[in-house]
Amino acid sequence: MEVRIKKFSEIGIKDIGIVGGKNASLGEMYNQLSVKGVRIPNGYATTSGAFWEFLKENNIQDSLKDLLKQLDKRNYSNLKTIGEQARALILNGKFSSILIEEIAHAYMQLSDNNTKEVAVRSSATAEDLPDASFAGQHDTYLNIKGKAALLEAVKKCFASLYTNRAIKYREDKGFKHDNVALSVGVQLMVRSDKACSGVGFTIEPESGFENVILLSGVWGLGENIVQGAVNPDEFYVFKPSLKQNKYPIIQKKMGDKKLTMIYSQEKEQTTTINLKTSKEKQEQFVLQDNEVVSLAYWAQLIEDHYQKPMDIEWAKDGITNQLFITQARPETVHQTRNKNMLITYKLIEKGTLLTQGNAVGSKIKTGIACFLKTPKNAGQLDQNSIIVTDTITPDWDPLLKRVAGIVTNKGGRTSHAAIVARELGVPAIVGCGNATTTIKDGTTITLSCAQGKTGFVYQGKCKFEKEEIDFSNINMPKTEVKMILADPENAFQLSYYPNNGVGLLRMEFIITHHVKVHPMALVKFNDIKDASVKRKIMNITKGYDNKQDYFVDKLSQGIATITAAFYPKEVIVRLSDFKTNEYANLIGGKNFEPQEENPMLGFRGASRYYSELYKDGFALECKAIKKVRNDMGLKNLKVMVPFCRTLEEGKKVLTSMKENNLTRSENGLEVYTMVEIPSNVILAEAFAEIFDGFSIGSNDLTQLTLGVDRDSELLGKLFDENDAAAKQMIKMAIQSAHKTNTKIGLCGQAPSDFPDFASFLVKEGINSISFNPDALLQGIKNINKAEKILVKKRLVTNL
């Protein structure tokens, strides 16, 4: 007896061959994870047997085989025609009375004998294998109500096995067409049209970083994310914090969400329409923090159950306000990736910046801009073509494998365009907003995804370098090798480099690029007289009733992202070390900064933190660090005090930190200081009594030892970290640190530029050396060489 219908309660992941990957996964989660709190809408599925029976009863199996034999597999010139004819064969077929009866009976049972709305989803029986996602290849029909509408949707799902994109996809993946059946899932509808919906990945989709869950969301139906029609909200959740029941949201990014897709009832047919989202809703996150945490917790349970990274879809019902998981499939891009192999791209020159958006991948490509409104206008695309368009939907997929890159106005990093581009290895920049107006059709452009999460499109052909690195061949030295970082966007990717943590996290970059506003302008917002400055701050801090919370949120998210990327290795964040002229360049900064003749030797570093001029701003820095360490549970974060001139000043800073609930040694907090002033070296043993560690800032220490302004063009040749006096100061600092058993490192370029300088540091017994990412590998080579020489010398000495 042929089994045509299976309830979700009757199926699991072992049934992929019967109900396809999508339905098997829904049944698996419904049965195994509902008891753990994961909410899955109930449903049932038609089986592969029902599909084969339908083809047999309508005598179309042989016709489909004959039709697909005619497919031009080289250029796919007749793909459109073949697809249309294949779908017509199925749509013209008739369901048997028994299949109609069984589909309708299961529907009434699911609806409690009412005609409830359901989602009707396609699920191919070869779907979601490790190297294939089938994302967007087959059709889904939402808000279907009543027997007649349901039967029509089921048949359309059957026919969608032969969409043009699905035919091409199977050819690319090597699946035989007549081995793949179509199961249809019928699932109780979640009314996300009245609330919100989205997607999620249980790894960071660009880098493959495994400790983060990325959730994206829009108002209304999730199709706007899939189509890339809007830029969604994004939430990054750190798994270790989630497991410790700490606040796990390390980053939040508000999208524009300009459109909201809802249902529209036209006659007896349900369609969808896109409405403009109100300004109020555009400026709200689609999920509250507790909802983000709930979804992330479910995503973690799903990943733990399947023992692999997952790609999920979620929806919130606007009637019941309940969240649901509506789909989960294996993530297919990073599973087979060799994490020891890294291909890096580095831009050597930049043309005029035309536009920027969300970077997909990490490649750089140069090509010819090809404007397309629809895939029908494709023409002669080739490997030098970079598609420039408003948005990309699943029907574009057959084109994407033939091009060098993709640039779109709309879409987030979890849109369909991003998912497919990632799978194909095609660099893309999505959600630019203005790509089709700033890029000229037919011109040469350079697409760079190698500068973090933001991708850039430059005019002309820009020079770049490509390097393949095998980290498995790199031997780490005994001397710890750490990184100097500033930009959170690169942190996940850079965490794969060989390292012992982050020796210097520059807070200034986060304040300049992510906060943008002077902290005192937020503390004393009402005192600002300049109306234009107040307007700028109002625009930037939308959604924050308390403007100081804006600073804390933005700064803590930037610090947390880098700290999480390297967890549990130590990350040392340096408290802000702007000079007064640099602080003045922040929005509102000119109102709160004194003018100095020589800012390099002026009101900077430690002297600011206890001063009446800045102590309220420093309190916000402390609050952000406290949030990262205590609320998020990232105790691998340590704090470093820059430009601390005297012992008394060091004690004042520690007192000020304590007043702001950051107490040295409490909750494991270590506080370091920079060694960059001769006084730090001369009194190093005394400084070691009030601080937990030292980091030599070789640039400042050299300039203050030699009396040379390192920014002076006239004296540039005199500035030399290899100068005997500068090296003597470093040697003295290391010796004092050893006497007091205090950890000491160095942050600077010299150990990577000069092998002899690395040798000098190793010989003196430095504990760690921190490098900028582009100098890290050369630095490791220099240290390894220095350690080998030192070992040889010791062996000779002992003979």
C-alpha cells in the first residue's frame, strides 16, 4: 500500500528519501526539540511515493526524461523553454481521487476541522546534502486557505521541481533529474505578515567563525530578506555567553527595512504586496533583546541536535506574539572548508569610491559593470562581467556562476543573493542603496570584499595582491605572538591567524568609526549651543532616550566583537588615547577640547580620566568595558592605561576606575599600563606594584627618549627605534619586569620590519610581541629565527 501522507509526528531526519530534507528536518525538530522548548508549527507532508504515483498516473515520466535529454548542457540556451514545457506537463496533470482525499483529510485534521491558513512548502528528496543547499530552488506558497487553494498550491510545488534554476542547479551538482522527487510540506501558518520574520546562521556566514549566531529580521514576511528587497536588522549572539546565561548580544545593526510584505486578498486568491514601512518602525529593531536570546537559544539547540552548523528560518506570529522556527537546513559553505588554508586579498591602490555595502566573501575582483534589470536581459555575460542591479532573486541563479561579481542596491548578508554568492564563491556587495546610480554601465570597476564586513566598489582597475597561506605549516615561537587590532569588522576572519590573543585593541577606531560623537557631547548634550551639531547628534542617536547609552552600546559592541573573536585568549583594550586635536574632530568635540600647541605631549592618556574636563566621558568608557566583562561574561578582556606619567597618576586612574565599578583584581580584572615614557622605565619596579603588566609602546618611548616628534617631517630621519638609547630603555624595562615577575610585551612595527630588532627582544626575554595583521606572519618568522639563534648560542656557551 502506497503511503502518500506523513504527519510531522511520524517523520524524522532519516526520512529524507521519503519527504525531502526540508520536511524531514521539520519532523525531526517537531519530535525531538519541541520538548526542549523549540516552537515548530505542526504539519504534514506528501511523500515521494505520492509524487512518483502522480507522474505515473498522468503518463509524464517518459515525457520529462525525453524533454531533459534535449537540454543544452553547455550554454543552457534552451533552459527557459525546457523548464516551461516540464512545468506545463505537471500542471496539466490531475490528482487521483485518493490523493485528493488524503491531502484534504490531513488538512482538516491539522486545522481542527476548520479551514486554517497554511504554508505549503516544496522539499526535494535529494535536498540539503552536505554540498548542496537547494536554497530558493523550489517554490513556497503562504497563507493558503481551503481545500481547492491547497490542492492548487501542492500541484504548483510539484511543478517547481522543474524551475529553470532548479534544473540548472541539479546539473551543476550532478544530481540525476529522474532520481529527485518533490515532497510537499503543509504547515500551520505563522502570521508574520502582522509581525516580523527572518533567517539565521549558527556560524558567522562570511568567515565561518563558529562561536557566533547571526540572526537577521524584517517587518512582515521573510521573502523580503530572501529577495534582498530590504536591508534587515542584524544581531550577533556569542555562544559561550549564551551558554553561561550572560547577556550574549555582542553586536546589533539596524537595517532600513523600507518595505513590509503583507498578504493581500484579491478575489479568492491570496497574493503578497509590499508596503512602505513607517519611519517609526524603520527606526525600531524588529526583535526585543529577550526575543533575540530566545531565537539564538533555539538555534543553538538545533545545531547541537544536528551536530553541524545550521541555516534556519524564523517567524513571529503577530496575533499570538509567539516566535517559531519554520525551517532548518545544514549550512553548506563552510562545512568542508579547510580552516588552516587562507587565501588573502590585499588592495594595493584605490580608485574613486563609487559605492559601498555589505561584503559577501573576502575576494577582490576587477571587471566590467553590466547593468541588468532582470535575468532576461543577461545577454553575453562572461567571467569578466560584474552584475549591477537593484536586487537578485532565485530566478537569477543560473547566471551567477558565469560572472566575476555582483553588486546590488538592496539586500543584507543573509539575503538569497548573499547565500548563493557565498556558495558559488562569487564576491558580492549587497545593500549598497545607490549602486545603479553611481556606477556607469560598461565601465571597469574593482569590487573589494577584503576590507571587513563592508565591501567597496572603486572606479577603474585597482592593483591588488593575492596570497595563499597554509597556517598548518606555521610553527609558533615560545615568545607569545599577539595582534594589534582596531576594526571589529575584520575580527572573526583574523581570529584564524596564528596568534596568542590581542596585545593591543585600539579603542579610538571604534569611537571614530562607530560612535562618531564625542562622549562629553553626549553627557552634556543640552549645553551644546551649535544647532547643527545638536541635529547631527540627534540623528545618530535615534532610538536612544538617554544619549549616554548610545556611547556605551556602540563602544561595548565594538570591543565585545573583537574580544569574542579571540575568546578565551586574552584581549587587552587600551583606554582612549586620542590627542586633544583628534578628540576635537569627533562630532561635538570642539565644544569640549582645549586648544594645545603640542597635543602629542599634552592632555592625553591617563591625565584625562580623572580630570573634571573628561571624567564623565571616562565613566562611559568604564561602563562599556564593564558591560563586556560582567554582563557578557567576556572575562578574557583586560584593560591598559596609556601615557601614565607618574605613579600618583596611575593610582588616580585606578581610583577613578574603581569609582566606576571597574576594580583591579575584582572579577579577575587585570590592569596593564603602557611603557612609553622614560618615567615608566626609570620607576618600572614601582609601577609594577600598582599594575598587573606592561606593554612597551616603542613609538612614544623612542620619541620621548630621543626628544623627536615622530610626526615631524623635518626630524623624520632621527626617529629610529633601533637607536641605541631607545633599545637601552626597552632593555631596562624588560629587566625591571623580570625582577618583579611582571608580564611585559611590546606593540610595534619594528620586530617585523627588522629581524635584528626581533632578535634583540627575544634575547632580552620579552614575554610577547604584538603585530598589525599584515605584519604578523613576517613577525613570526623573525621571532622563530631569533629563538633558533639564541638556542645555538646557549648550546655553544654550555660546551
